[in-house]
Amino acid sequence: MESALILIPILPFLGFLINGLLGHKMPRRAVSFFACAGPAAAAILSLLAFQQVAGGEGKAIVQSLGDWIRAGSLHVPFGLKVDHLSGVMLLVITGVGTLIHVYSLGYMRDDPGYPRFFAYLNLFMAAMLVLVLANNIVLLFLGWEGVGLCSYLLIGFWYKDLSNARAGMKAFVVNRVGDFGFVLGVFLIFVTFGTFEFDALNAGAAAKVTVSDSSTLWWIGILLFVGATGKSAQIPLYVWLPDAMAGPTPVSALIHAATMVTSGIYLLARLSGLFVASGVLPIVATIGALTALLGALIALTQTDIKKVLAYSTVSQLGYMFLGAGVGAFGVAVFHLVTHAFFKALLFLAAGAVIHSLHHEQDMRKMGGLLRKLPITATVFLVGALALSGFPLTAGFFSKDEILHETLHGGHALLYAVGFVTAILTAFYTFRQFCMVFLGEYRGSAHEGHGHHDTRGALVHHADSSEIRESPWVMLGPLVILGLLSLGGGFLDVPGFLLGAAHETQAAGVGTEAHGPDTGKLTGWILGGSAAIVGILAAFTAFQWSPGLVTRLQGTTPGKIFARLSYNKFYVDEAYDLLLVRPFSAVSLILFYLIDRALIDCVLVGGTGFFVRLTGSALRRIQTGRIPTYTVLLVAGVVGLLTIFLWAAG
Amino acid sequence: MTLSLSFCLHLSAAIFSIGVYGVLTRSNLIVILMSLEIMLNAVNLSLVAFGRAFLTDLTRDPSGPQVFVIMVLAVAAAEAAVGLSILLAVYRKWRTTNAGEIDLLKG
């Protein structure tokens, strides 16, 4: 197994090469085969690697592939490593990834960019696997940037629509802000520790914290955290994720819910020793809790089926950061895993709805789909229950453990925020369920008008008679993910991680709070009731008593809140006003003043003008007559001789 | 009596100056070429004089500056051939050998 680790990212990469270079010449069946073969093979290999790590003495598998960069004291090895943490990540990425690849076979069936889509998706898998397999932070950064690139490519997959291309660009630019912090953090790591390997860093940081050099550590922590907020869509850099929904829905499920956006959490867990020592965890927890709340508040009023899920993802990632911030890294990763299951499920189910409705995404034009799409509705319900934290589903255990650890760590205020968010989560999730699947179908109300979908093609609203279930190639993965969302909570991920791999984690932080104690039982009851309260409230507001929302919005506070939430608290507008516009104004000034005026006119133009001026003065000497030249020649020789003799004499 | 080195060098300088004067003042290309030959021979004279002054035993070391003289003569012959043929071509084109009238290289 040691020598086969590299195959895990290589196999999807081969799929990328084959589909990317030859895909347009191959028949569709071959494209489908190569698209799914790579991830599936990687999944099998990951399973084998995981078994070897988890079973036996639990030793990590390491494969060293020599040096990547060696320059002076800078030494970056090309080393892969599977321990408990990366083993769990491997399973999630390859497992959920393979399911989503299979689903995409159905979802993208009629798309002209079929091979290109799978090439990007395979490349993403390869990059993501490098990210979690890397044993040093520079190699992790290679995967980190790779997934960012694929995210950009796939958000703008239907690039013919300008707004999709813009969304891709926005994601890329916002991620650059975070990556700037990340790179600075890596530089600081090199200056401070002289090594990039995770184990050495965790150990080194723990040793360093006793020395007085803690401000450097704090800066390393905060800079890396800035990188994590960019990739994992936290305040203040979360704005790109909702726009990223412009991409095809399987992309939203794979990249923008299950895997890529969780790489920030992975980074925190990977460097848990360093983060504990750096003392930035309170900031992480606060940012996480605030993001969780903000995402949930915005999700309350969104009308786009994918936007609700996007803000929900932002909110759930906030939960993970909250968990990591209170020192319970294992629990954060647990929520990462269950979230990957149920959020991928929700996105894919939403995708099936969108597919059945011919690319309609507005929930106001849905409704009553429970009868038309019973299987999709059922799996969506399962996902919604898990997301709400309904007792005994996957989300219930992981979310409650995060809240439990928060309270246990003595962060009562953060716990309160998390608890309120849990109620809101259940509420907006079942608001969505009611709007999409219950009530009457509202889609044919504007029949015959048609509108432009995200791909820029004219679509007609599906007549209620022509709505039918998606093919089984799409429903199959949904059912599997549904089962995982139901049962995933019984996996003891935190115990697995804590028990074996995380001896580097600072002792006493979130470790003793394991096992069913009375506090946990109270937490379960509280968390379960939060979910049920939220669900009942949603049913009351949107199903049993439909006038309630209208009446609430009639009151002044209700009206203000609805507008704020619907417009995402005007954060995009504020960023536009505070950052984008000043920046482009400065750019314009620099362009006209520095580039056009100074560089183009004075420096470049000036040089040319000066040369031409001196040239036109000197050309008078060039008479073309031989006598003139000979006179000048002799004068020159005589002059030089005079100078030499005078200097010598 | 023997010719002193100083005398030879002075004579060489005088001949060279005459050549330079010819090149500068005459407008006829043929005369300019002739003046060039005079300058070359002035240099030859100084070479011979140096060889005579510093290498007394010519039989033992024949590869002294005298060899340069032969070299210069050979080059001068070649140069005269090229120069005269260019002159001929110039004359055929412009019907003149006046250096002042040929100013095609004017900048």
C-alpha cells in the first residue's frame, strides 16, 4: 500500500487527461466510463488504505516520492501520508465524489460540454486528493490551488452566460484574498520553523508556545485562518459561495458543499497542534458562530432552491469552525463528514428537481412535487431531516456534539448563537421542503412565457403533466446518500480520530468530553427539540397557516427583516461600495496617471523622442561625402593620439 | 655612415604626413588611392627601420618585422586591386572620379 498511495490522485488525473484531450473524439459511453473509473478506482484504493490505517496498530501510511523543491535551506519533500484524519477525508472525497460522478452521467446527459465537464470534475478529484494526502503544507497548497482552479472552471462551466463567468471570477478573486493570507502564513512558518511537514509543525508549535515567541505563532495562526475563511466561505469572505451556484448542480454538491469548501476545516484539523498553540481559536469560534447565524438568517428568505442550500452550507461550515474553534477538531471533522453526506444529498435532490422541471430553480414556481417526484421528495426529506438535526439522523449527532463541546468549553454565548441557528436551520430547511414538495404546483401559472435559464437557453415551464422522475442513474446515488444521511451519525468519527491519531492535539482540549455522559443527554434533548421546534414552525408558517408569513411581513420589524434577509444584508453591496469601487477607482487613477501619463508618455514616449531629437541633430555630420569623413577620421586619430601621449607623458 | 633609427622614423613620419595631406586635400579618387599607398609605404619604412635597429642578426631571425613589410605589400596590392575596381564601377555609374560629388551615404 505504501507505494500505491500516489495512484489515488493519479487515477482521476488520468481520467482528466483522457477526457480532456480525447473526450470530444470518443463516444459518450467511453467518456462516461473513463469519467467514473478513475474516482471509483481511487475510492477502492482509499478504502484499502483506510483499512490498513484503521485496522492493526493504526500506523500511518507514508509514501515519499523524493524532493519536490530543494533550494538552499528550503526543502519541500513530495510526500504523501494517510493517517486517521486524511483517511476519513479520503473516504468522504472518493465515496461522495464517485456517487456524484455517477449522478452527473444522468444530469449532464444532454449537455454539449459533456467530456469537458467530466475532465474538470476528475481534475478536481485529483487536486482534492493531493490536498488531503500531502504531508506538508506546500504540497497541500498545490491541491488547495488546484481545487480553486477547478472551482473557477466549473462555476463558469456554462461560460456563454456572462453572469456565470462573473460568478466564477468572483469566486476566484475572493479566494485570492484568502490565499494571500495562506501564503504569508506559509512564509512565516518557514521563517519560524524551517520545515513544512505537519507533524513537525504541530510538535514544533507545542514546543514553541512555552517559549516567549507566541506572537509569531499567533500571526501564523491568523494568516492560515484567513486562508481557511476564503476557501471555506466564512465571514468576511463567504460572499463567493452563493454566487458559485451558477455552476451545474453536481458541482455545487461536490465542490461547494461536500469537499472543497471543507478544506479549511481540514487545514485546521491537520494543524490542530499549531492552532491550539497559536491562541487564535477564540477568533475561529466567534467567526464560525457568527457565520452560522448569518448564513441561516439569509437562507430564511431566499427563493432560489440552490441559494437556500448555499447559505445553508455557509452556515453549516460555520458550525464546523465553531467546533474547531472550541478545540473539538474531531467533532468538527465529524460534522464535515455528515454534512458531506446530507448536503450532497440535498443538492443532488435539488438537482433532480431542477432536472425534472427543465432547469427551473425558483421555488415560487414549484410546489406539490411530492406526488410527481415521490422518490426525490423522500430522499430530500431525509436530507432535510439530517440537516435540521432531527433526532437519530446524521446531522443530529454531529451538530449536537459541536454544541455540546461549545457549552462544555465554557462558551455560553456562542452556544446560544449555535442553538438559535439550529432552530433557524430546521425552519428554513422545511420552509424549502414545503415550498418545493407540498401545496399546489405553481409552475404553469405563467405558461408560455418562458425565460432564460442559467445556461442562457430559452426554457419553457414544465407542464405539470410532463414532470417525471429522473433516471435511476441519478436516483441511485441519491438513495445511497440518503442511507448515509440516516445512519452516518452512528459512525464514531471523533472517537476514531481522538483515539488514535490526535496525540498532537493539546491535551485537555475537548478530549475528556467524550462518551455518553449526562451533559450529552441534555444536549441531545435540547438539540432534538430545537430541530422539532424549527420543523413545526416551518410547517405552521408554510403549510397549516399560510397567511401567517404575510401577516408577519406586514409588521414593520418583519418587513425590515424580510428585506434585509432577502437582500443578504446588503453585504455584497457594501463590499462593492467599500472595496470594489474604491479599488477600481484607484486602478483607474493608476491607469491614467501612472501607466498612460508617466510610463507611456513620459518614459516610453520620452525615450523615443529624445533619441529622435539627438539623431536629427547628429545626422548633419553624415554628409555622405568622402572628404568630410576622412577629415573627421584624421581629426579623431590625432585627437586620440594627443590624449594618449598627454596622458602617458 | 649608417642611417640612425631616429632619422628613419622622422622620414617615415614625413612621408606619412604627405600621404595624409594627399588624402585630405585631393578630390580625385585615384590620387586619394595613390596617397593611401604612400601612407602604407611610410609605415613599411618604419617597420624596416625598427627591424634593423633591434634585430642585428637578420640571418638568424628572419621572422622579424621584415615579414610584416612583405605582408603589407601583399595586402596593399590586393587593396589596390579592389579599390581600383570599385573606382571603375563608380566611374561607370556616375561618370566622375571626384570624391566630393559622390554623397550617396548622406544621412
